[in-house]
Amino acid sequence: MAKFSPPPGTADIFPEEMPLWHRLEDTARRIFPLYGYGELRTPIFEFTDVFKRGIGDETEVVQKEMYTFEDRGGRSLTLRPEGTAGVMRALLNTDIMNGNEKRVFYIGPMFRGERPAAGRRRQFHQIGVENAGRVAPELDAENMAMMMQYLDELKISGAKLLINTRGVQADRKPAEESLNSYFQQHVGDMCDDCKTRVSRNVWRILDCKQERCREIVKNAPDYVSCYTAESRAYFDRVCELLTSFKVDFEIDKQLVRGLDYYAHTVFEVVHPGIGAQSAIAGGGRYELYLPENKKPIVGVGFAAGLERLLMVQETLNVAPPVSGKGPVFLVSMGTQARAFNMKLAQDLRSESVPVVVEVEDKSMKAQMRAANRANAAFAVICGDDELASGKLVCKDMQEGSQEEISQTELKSFLLKTYKGV
RNA sequence: GUGGAUGUAGCUCAGUUGGUUAGAGCGCCUGGUUGUGGCCCAGGAGGCCGUCGGUUCAAAUCCGAUCUUCCACCCCA
């Protein structure tokens, strides 16, 4: 039991739940190409510097959540805690830095050494999208529209899109100063965490959950007014476009995201009812520096947490995908019949008909029970009589009716019902 | 990393103020006359009561430690 449980924060995903996962993945593979995106697979671990530089040395993720280890050559490697940095590392091998746009998406596990809780795992799974190489409000808006279409296809209703702007690097200094001087005045009334945030990272104070801090945040200065007119126009354009796409959104000035590389638009999709971790997808525009890269890579993208999407689908009672027709269950009475059935099974499988055979010498009753449990569509019975007459008994498990049928007739019947041939 | 709950058969859970061979439902297995499932009936298998240590004549039940799971915080998807 406990002895055989997987490491904390990880989980085995069994065949029974796989259809739900495949729906998330298949939908991504169907929707994202409509916008010109292709799937990219990058390694699950990278050189540690890719994340240190890419995500930001100061971030919580990098400081205390990474699974870092040395390989035999003494290189420092890290299990990827997010997708963007690795994707950009891969795209650097293309001509992305010359203003060429790249559109890719990825699906896979991420690793963060946090304490597990509702919607938070140490190995979790994300589907993410990156549009790299160009800067344009059109791309930001399109990215969010695509994300919302994806969620819509997954029947995720009641999700709220929150957006905000972080401006560009030059905007942040004046904005930070204005926030700083305000919070300095209220330091005494803030929670312990926020007291240190005043000097370390004022932005974090904006999304503190403590009641007393929220009161203070309410009257915080409008830092966006410190941005340049250009940055504000960029954001306004993004909002206009979203409106014209009929994508509902809400501007949330308290939305700040934890990774250093964000610039301009940031956004998050939240859904109530899955616990404290209500963000099911999030992203934004970024300027990302990789080791030995003087110029940042620009792009816009988002990632959705698959476990959280599944949680939402569960609370919304989204119907599970309809499963296909159950298999053909071959019932054998006697060893000769079983040998016959084993061969027949191979023959049918080579024609893509799903077949299950009982290999132990069990009673007919037991085999029929097994057929029922396997959700078989048909049970085909073979015993001494059938071997002698050359006619098998085929029972429709749904109808309960059965008939004698020759092997060749059976085969063409099954091909027709399973493949429509 | 901090805090709060939790841990008994494959699953969901009972187990009274510590007292003999630890229970139920579901699931599983075998039967209910010769080779027919789902319903019903009967029987059966399956637990060192998370682990280690302590208190006691006696511990699933009390105490401690540890681990797991769950939830919250920090942070994020």
C-alpha cells in the first residue's frame, strides 16, 4: 500500500482514465493547427541555466522548486518546471531571431518541488502554446482567443479570462517607484510576507490574499499610468481586438505573474470550484533571455494545467468521451477449441477487430461473466460441436440473441460492424 | 519549507468507555445439474488495522516518532 504508492505529488494514470486525458490532448492537436501551430517536443530536462536565465534567478520557481541534479559528466541539469524556456532554447536553432515567426505547441509533464494540494502536483502536465519571434497586439489577442476556443471545445464553462499589462522593462521602474512609495507608508499594517516584499518584489503585494493587505492594495496608485503612452496603446489595442473577437475578459490590475520574463500583456483563466488553485491556464507576452543570448527572444504564449482542466470538467459533470464498441470475446470449451480461438483471434486482430480470449480452462458461465465484464459486444462460442460442424455460435451481448455462423461469415460480419467494410 | 486533518480487505467505510478467532457493502472466485453473461440466492478467498517504538496483564482502539494521502499558506498550471 503505502509502500507501493508513487513518490509524493506524482500519480499513476490508469487506462480507465486515459480517455479523459486523450480528449484534452486530441482537442489541442485539432484546435491549435487551425491557427498555424505545430507540435514541438523538447527534452524533459535541460541545462539548469536555461531555466535560471530564462525564468529568472529571483523567482520562487527557480529558487526553491526545481529538481536539479548532476549527470555523470558533472553537468547541472534540471527537470523542466515549465515549458517556455526549453521551447525557446530549441527555437534558437532556427532563424527565429531575424523576425521570423514560429508557432508551436507542446504537451507533457512538468516538475516542481512543491507541497501537493488541490490542483498542485510535483509532476503535473501542461499543454502550452508559444508564438515566438514577433511583437504585435494582434498576436496577443489571437493567442487568448485560441486559448478560449480550446477551453470552449472542452466544454469548460464559467471560466473567466483576466488580463493585465506589465508594460516593458522601461515602464516598470517608474511604476515600481510609485507602488513602492505607497506601500512604504503602510508597511506596518501589512502581513509579514508583504513586509519583505516591499523591498524584494512590490508587485507580489498586489495579489496577496491576506485581508489586511487587500485593503491596502485597494487604494494603491494606478501604476499603469506611469507607463509610456506606447505601452498603454499596446494594451488598449489588445483589449479592442479581444472585444471585436467577442472574447469576454476582465482587466485585473492585481494580476501579476510569477515568472520574470513577462512583458506587456499577461493573462490568466480562473475557474471557481476547484480549490484555492483556481488558475487553469495562464500566460502572456514575454522577453526571454537565454544563456549567452544578448538579445531577448520575444513571444506570447500560455500554458494550461491538464490536471486542473480535468478537475473543472469533473465539477461541471462534462460527460466522458463515448467509448467505442466493446471487443469480441472468444469463449472456448476445451483445449482444441482454445487453440482454434487463439488463431482466430490473431486473424481478426490483423483486420483491426478487437478480440479477447480467455486462456484458462474455465466454465462457460465464468467465461460469459468475463465477457460481460469486458463489456464485450459479442461472445463467440467454440467447443467440440462447433469444431465438428464448422459453425460457431455468435451471441450479441446487448440483444442477448445468438446464431450459428460459419467462420468466414463471422469474419465478414465482424469486419462490417467494426470497420464498416 | 510552515500549519491543520488523515491512514482498518482491491474500493467505500463501520469498529462502542483498550478485552477472546477484526466487520459490512461493492468487487472478486465457486456453485445454484450436462456448454451461456447482466438480476437473484448460497458458499468462499482476501487484512501482522500505514510503519517503528512506548504505556498496559491486554492496543485497530491510549502516547510518541516517522511515512503516506488530503487541505491551506508561500508560489504557480
